[in-house]
Amino acid sequence: MATIFQTMHQDEALVVKSLLESAGLHAEIAGEHILDVYPIFFPEAGGIRISVPDEEAEDAAAVIEDYLGNKDSGGPDDSAER
């Protein structure tokens, strides 16, 4: 398994996992529930990690790159006329 995304936010981890699964990839969240039990643990441990099988890492990276691009720009490209 390859770790392809890390975040300190459980909601963001769930969004990314959902995006990966909707692309047909097999994503797993490590440490998904420990944040509720022991939140101080996560900054030292690197946060919530999302992993995919090694053979899906390249496709997963493309999905995450698209997600981060949309997140940074405020959303999908809506410059096209409607």
C-alpha cells in the first residue's frame, strides 16, 4: 500500500477517500477514528493517512492533484459560458 494523502482534518480525508473510490480506486483511511479519541496524537503522527494499492498510486495521485487544484482555485472551472 502507498500513502498518497495526509491531512489533519477527518472531513477532508473522507472527501478524498470518496473521490478516489468514485474513480474506481481502493482507498483506505488509517487512523480515521483515533482523532476523536486522542486528537493531540495526530500532529506528531502526521495526521490521517489515505493509502491505495501500489499499482493504483499513479491514478490516485492524478485524482488528488485535480482535487487540490480545484480546492486552491475555489472550485471547478466555471469560466465557461452557460
